[in-house]
Amino acid sequence: MAKLYFYYSAMNAGKTTTLLQSAHNYRERGMRAAILTPRLDHRAGVGRVASRIGLAAEAVAFDGVENLLTRVRALADAPARLDCVLVDEAQFLRRAQVWQLSEVVDAMRIPVLCYGLRTDFRGELFEGSQHLLAWADELVEIKTICHTGKKATMTVRVDDQGYAVQDGPQVEIGGNERYVSVSRAEFKRIVRGEGRIEPAQPSLPLD
């Protein structure tokens, strides 16, 4: 039975890597998976998703007013059957779009796997995440680690010196140079101004 899934985490937990692995698994079995990504996240280029470890794939870009049920129906009209829909940066979905994706599951019987952040740099839910948490059939946490060694559940936005930024728009596209995943206790400490975090996280030694 098709389900709506929400895979959530803090920053740098490997959400996009997991999405791309899922897409590969479908395609390896001769099945067709469509990847959707918000147009506003253009770090890898519009209509393209890329992970920190170098994996990438083409995707269908959408904006905040687009009807995703209509878009998926158009994708499903292609000669090849559509077996799955994967959504990157799902926190940027609008409430109506989460509902439309639930219709893809319930009316079209196509599973939808959404990957995104749960909370913003203030510790508050994104609109898309809020409604995915409310309506998804399956909630799956992708875990990552704070620099303190504890489980990271929050994301802090930092300035060039590594101090917490507490004002500004909820959506500000950035990666390791702007956001750091931390535990709740560390989030409180940094937001209180009791310390700083090195914003640039070192690359993994792959050689």
C-alpha cells in the first residue's frame, strides 16, 4: 500500500544522500522514480539535487504556488509507469502542497517520500514540516551528531565568526558555512551567546 513518508533531521544528516540512494534503488529494479525539488534551493542549480558526498541527479523544480498533484499526474502520463515520488528539501512545501502529495498517495496509489528539516534556526517548525508531521503515514528520523558528541536535533544559523544569528528570514539558503547541527542543550547555550561554533565543518578524509 502506498504511503506518505517524512524523513526528517537537522542539517548535514545525509537527507539528500538517502533520497538519491532511494531513487537509485527504484531505478536499479527497473522502476521509475521522480525527484521533486523546490526552485528556491538552487545551490546545485535549478532542477538538480546534490549531496555533500558528491552524488547528484536531475529533478523537477517547483515553486510555492504549484499544484503538485497536477504536476505528478503529468509525470505519470509519460509512457513509463511512475512508481515513486521523492521530494527534497520538503520543509519548503506549503500546507496545500503537502495535502496534494497526500492525494498522490491516496488517489493515485503512488508512494511519496519527503526529506527535509524539522525546525528552522529559531527552533520553530517549517510550514512543510509541520504538516508532514501531522499527515504523514510514516515518520523517520535521520540521525546526526552534535560536535559535543550528543545527538543533534536542532540547527543554528551562525555569522562569519560562528556566533548565533537570531534575526532574519526563516528561509535563507546556505550550507555548512551558515548552519550547524547541534543538540538542544548546545542550541540553548549558543543562542544565549555563551559561546561560538566554528561554522565551516571539515571535509571527510576520503583518501
